[in-house]
Amino acid sequence: MIFFYLATSDVVYDLTSPVGLDFHVLLRKAYSVIAFGVIGYCAARTSRAGGSRRASWQIGLWVGAFSLAIEVAQSFTPPPEGLLSNAIDVACGFAGGWLGTLLVGRAFTSRRH
């Protein structure tokens, strides 16, 4: 819920997207991958703790769906970003979720060795 609020907050958007920087869009995409990586990491840890061993791509799809829900919510607030930007954001959500899951896999693999 916290990440959903942060992703749809105009105040957070303005703070993390200083238009004075030429690369502010790239910076926001990097924030996105990191944030969704945290969500993917938490989802993978929860999945393992519950006895389930979901594949990285499955967690990535779940996190991508969460990213899509954020894009839908953001579509009701100006300015409109356009479908390409929305698709890139959802892809960043999937990538972050997938990478977060891989980190959990590495943590558990390194503990076994």
C-alpha cells in the first residue's frame, strides 16, 4: 500500500522528477526498478516462507501486474504519459520484481553452501 501511495503521489513525483535534470525520466525509471525490486524481494521471501517456490518470472509477472495497477491509477491524474511510457513502466515493474526474486534465490543458495 505504501508503494502504491508513493507511486500515485504528486508530491513524490515532483520531488523525484526534477525537470531541471535532462535525465529525470531515466532517473525515475531507475527508481522504479529499485522499488519494484524491493517488492519482488519481499514477495519471494514471503513465498518461500510459506513453503511455495514460485519461479522468478512468476513473481515478476505478479509485480508487473501491480505496476499495471499503478499505471491505471495514474491515468486518472494529469499529465497523461502515453501508452509507450506506461508499457515501459510496467516492464520496469516486471524487471524489478524478477531481479528482486533473483536476489532471494542467491541469498538462499549462498546460505546452503
